[in-house]
Amino acid sequence: MRASLICRVVAVISFAALCLTVTVRPAHSATTNVTLTGTLSCAHCQGVQPMHKGYTQFTWALHSVDLGDDVVLLVQDKTYTLKGDTTQFRQFMSSTARVTGYLDGNTLNVESIHRTTAND
């Protein structure tokens, strides 16, 4: 009986030690709050939309997003996938915008987006 009790205690302690080694990633732990200015596009074309009969660059990008493409922000030679309200992003397709959010690798979780002005 004593051996059974010792086995149970060892099992509980081992389980507790295992649970302590598991870490939970808090929100925004490995992320950085940034503001970037660039051009919004669909992930497929990344700003170089081929001309398709009956489409402008704007309408083709919207069409691609409707078919499931991600919306991306092109900043110089870098591409960031935007996560957030796609309906809001659609207003800025094929135009330059200032985007603020949390950057996690190449994914930008958008908090706000604004059209740039001549003074920017």
C-alpha cells in the first residue's frame, strides 16, 4: 500500500513539474507595435497586377481578395500580410496607406489604417 501511495505522489509531482515547463504566450509577447506606410495589394499579385480585360488594378485586387487572397502591405522590398477587418482594407486597395498594428514576423495585426496625405 505504501508503494502505491509513493507511486501516486511521484506521478502527481511529475505532472506538476511538466505543467510548470509549459509556457503560455501572452498576447503581443513576441510582437512589436509599428506604424508602416506602403501600398495595399492582394497577396497573389503583390502590387504588380497584370492587366485583365475588364479590370483595373483596383478591381482586380478586390476580385482576388474576394476569391480568398490575403491583403498585403508592400513597404519597399518587404511584404506584410494584414490581419483584421478585410472590409476596411478593401477601401485602400492599390493605394498608399499608413497602417498601425502589432507586427509578428511578416504578419501585421492591424489596429488602424489611414490614407496618406501629401504631407506624409
